[in-house]
Amino acid sequence: MEISLEKIKELREKSGVGMADCKNALTEAEGDLEKAIEILRKKGVAKAAKRSDRETGEGLVKVAVNEEGNEGYIFELNAETDFVVRSEQFQNFAEKLIEIVSAAKPENKDKMMNLVLEDGNTVQTALENLSSVVGEKLDIKRYDILTSGGSVAAYSHQGGRIGVLVAIDKSKDAELAREIAMQIAAVNPKYINPEDVSEEEINKEKEIYTEQLRKEGKPEEMITKIMAGKINKYFEEICLSRQEFIKDDTKKVCDVLGNAKVEKFIRFAL
């Protein structure tokens, strides 16, 4: 099958591998990007695929927590250019919107878009009006709400390009929750604990590591011994509780949490 230049370039960006190798991998994978990344990793020429939910385009992530500290709100407001995002009109609209959302507590994005503002317009209409003023398409890509019987914290990173909400089961501990939110913003875990990782994902990583080690000439019995360490290292990269704490690399996040547990986290990134 014919592989487009755009797809080859996309694989090159994700893998850091040359164009020829990318084209061969895509041909072997019949155009499937994820399979092509896996093929390159098995050959030992590509780094692990990035697992973050990195988004394209410009915008701003806004976060807030209620006064009781047990509920948080997050949305992503988008524009076409950074110039508009940095404008006073866009920034003011985003700030006004997070205040309205915090007060109204809409359950989902549809209800958020139908909230009525002071001037009688809905959020949707106000967004369309602002779009006509700034001359760019504006959109609210996503919205979420996080509630806990314990503590919820919010953290904004990189000038609003990353926003995090996290809930821990320990009530009235906003400081601890905020430190965990900072960790999530900086390191971008995929799961909370190793037991949250599916057997399918673990087996896929084992398969990739096995192929890499065989290409290095490692005997089968040694591969079995090395595998446990490889998987533990994988957990340290993708599982929040196993990660090194960003403020003190002699500690893991689980050490910082003590007897508290992370219930859930939400991370939006542009």
C-alpha cells in the first residue's frame, strides 16, 4: 500500500527515527501508526511512544476548586493563535467563565455551554460573539468536574497550558493534594497504581523488551531475570504512586502520601 508523506512525518516526530525506517515500518504495519511505533521499538531504534494526551492548537486550561475544597472544575478554551490567547479579551472571558462554572457546577460540557450569563446570553452565544470580535474560531474542547469526600486540589502549569485536578481521600488536606497535583502536572502519570495497568499493556511491554534484549544477544534465562526490573521501571514511569517525588527525589510519591490515597486525577494539556 502507498504511505503518505504526512503519515511518515508524523511517525518520525513521534519516534525520532529516519524517514526510510518510518516508511518501512508503516508499510509493514499497513499504515497503522501505533503498530508502526511498536515495530520500531522492537527493532530498538525508537523510544517509547509518548503517552501524554498532548493536544494541538493554542488555548488555555482553567481550573478552580470550591470553598469547601472537595470539588474541582476544569475546562480547555481554544483559539487558533497564541496572539489571541494572550489577548485581554480572551483572558478575561476565560476568567469570567471559570467563575461562572464554579458557581453553577454544570455536570457536563453541554450543560456548561447552556449556562446563562449576566447579559442573558448563553456561554455558547458569548463564545460565538467573542469569536466574531477577535476574528478567530474559538472553542471549548473539554470540560470536567471532580468531586471527593476527601480533598480536591487544582494546579495550573506553564501559564495555563497544563491544568490538573486531583482528589485524595484525606479531608481538609489541601496542601498535600496540591503537591500531588503539581507532581501530575510535571510528570504526567498515566495511572495511579501498578494494579491499574492492564495485563494486556504489561504483556505488550514485555514483548517489546524481550525483542530488544534478544537483539542485544542476551540469553533467554537472563531475559527472564531482567524482565522484572524492566517492568518495575515501567511502573515508575507511568504510575503516580511509584514516581520519584519532584520536590525530593529520595522519596516516592507513595512515601509523601503516607496513609492517604489518590482517588482520581484529571490532567488537561495543550
